[in-house]
Amino acid sequence: MDKTLAIIWYSYTDGSRQLAEAARDGAQEAGGVNLRYLAAKDAQTADLLDADGYIFACPENLAAIAGVMKAFFDRTYYGVLGKIEGRPYAAMICAGSDGTNAQRQLERIATGWRLKRVAETAIFNTHAQTKEEILTPKVIGEAELAAARELGATLAAGLEMGVF
């Protein structure tokens, strides 16, 4: 196992954490790669440099990437610029109803790093619209968790086989 997949996530109401855990579980089941499961607040430049591929998972807050995830990108962006081109990535956005602006924002950051998107960015809508629904801890459904597990397995298998 000489390839490493880093799963970097942030979650406020638990939805993105559940998706990231499912992706981690799928990657573990696929085997063949080292896994780094990192909260965005703890992830550093070295974690990106040491990984061969990435899965990013975060919520959309106020039509943008959640602040803690954005802070991760801000903190690490220039330290890896010019050093990780061509590495594969996939992303998951947990949103109340839309998610497309956070998707665009995350994909623009990845484009700046010259990462290779190997799966469509998955947007998981919780349909939370009121203040109470938005702030309530989320429970992600089995179909969505299965999709996240499949994403993790796909990235792990692709890295192991050298497809990406």
C-alpha cells in the first residue's frame, strides 16, 4: 500500500461527517491504499502533500463552502500550489436545498491547484429550510451513505490500480 487517500471534512450539524465516514468506510472496504481521515480544522499542508488523492466533504453555509472548510483551503492553498497537480479528487456537499454555489467554489479551488476531478461533485440535499431544521443534527439516509461509500471505494480502487 503505497498510495494514500486523504478524506478531509468539516461538519456542523453532522451531515458532512456522516458522508465522510461513509466514504472512509468504502475506501477501507476496497482496500489497497493508506487512508487519512482528517477534520478540516486539523488538516495541514503536509497532509495534502503526503496524499495521492483526496475526497473533500463539507456543508454549504449561506450559499458558500462552510467557513472552517474555507479556512482549511486558505491555510493550505499556497503551500501546495505547484506541487499537487494532476492528483485525483472528488467532493461531497451537504446542503439544505441547493449546494451548487459551494460546489462551484470548491471546484474552482481544486482547479487552481490543477487537481483532476474523477467523479462529479455529489450534492446531498437535506431539505432543511427553517432555522430549526438547519440547526438540527442531520441523519443522512442509507441511499446517500451508499453513494458516499461507493465514492470512497472508487477513489481507493482507482489509486490502487493507478487509473488516476
